[in-house]
Amino acid sequence: MVEHLPGNERWLSLGRAAKQLSIHPTTLRRWADNGDIPVMLTPGGHRRFAASDVAHFAHERRRRRRTRDIEQIWAERAVVQTRREIVVHRDDPWLSSFDNEARARSRLMGQQLIGLMMQYLSAEDDGRSIVQEARQIGRQYGHHALEAGMSLTEALQISIFFRDALVESALQLPANVRIRPEANVRLLRRINTLLNTVHLAVAEVYDAPHPD
């Protein structure tokens, strides 16, 4: 049902608004009660939604879905880019010194970090808890590198190598997929924030006192 209440706005019933959003009315009722979408209550206690609010909400949902698609594309490209760079640099001293166990361990932490990055990129809030998890991964990597006898420079060289592959994948996105400039800027900023946290965590491990 479409109602014309006072003012120029068109007002939709719960059922009509839910149909426009392609969701169940119960879902829209919950979103409205949580404050996710503006709602007005009639004197009889019925929910009414401004048509402009519903249109804006639908647009934002589509935008977020596209953003999630972009995140998945980025993650897939980042993995390919990392593997490609490993092949190119496989004979470099800082990479060839890795034994099979160290490679497997680094691969696992890389996968964990990619997964964490996906969560961080899709987070609507500041993702503070996710950043803390990235710090733990950085500290874990720092301890492994320290135990392997690497210097801080060597440990960061490997970490930066991984970072460059992720950033390069993000920089190449606009040339391959349709992405709004602000979405790509957000992507790059979040990548930098999370990886800065990892680098600093590695340095913290090396700066901490260690028994002789």
C-alpha cells in the first residue's frame, strides 16, 4: 500500500517496502526496530516507510554487495600476485633461505591475514578487534622470524614483500573492474592500516627484551 500522508513524501506500508527491498517483512520490521532504516508509526501503531528512504536503503545495499564482490576479486588477485612474485624472487637470499617448514608456516599466516583482511574490508565499524587479531599474527610471525635467526631487516623485508603484493593488487583493480574511486581509496587505506599493524607488531617482538 502507498499512502500520501501530509507533505510531499510517499509512504509505504511494511509489506510494500519489504517487497521493494526483496526481503521478508519480518526482516524489515527488525531493521526498523534496530534503527537501520527510518520508520514512522501511525496513530494506529502501523509502520510506514518514506519511499525516498527505501530507495536510498536499496541503493546502499546494492553498493555494499558490490563492495563485497570487489573484496573477493581483490583477494583472489592478491593470492595470484603473491604467488607470481614468489616465483620471480625464489632465488633471492631472503626467500631461498626459507626451509619447507618456514614456507608452510608463512603460507598459513598469509592465508590467515588474507582472511582477516576480508573481514576488515567488509566491516562497517572501525574493526578494532580485527586490527588486534592482525597484531597477534604480526607478533607470531615476529617470534618465528626471531627463532629462525633472522635480523629485523630480513623479517621486515619478507613482510613488506607480502604487503607490496597486496597493495599492487588493489592498485590494479580500477583497470580491470568497475570500482568507484572512493571505494578503492577505502580499500587501500584499510590494507595499509592492517599491514602497518603487522609491521609494528614484528618490530615490537624484536624490541622486547630477550634472554641471552
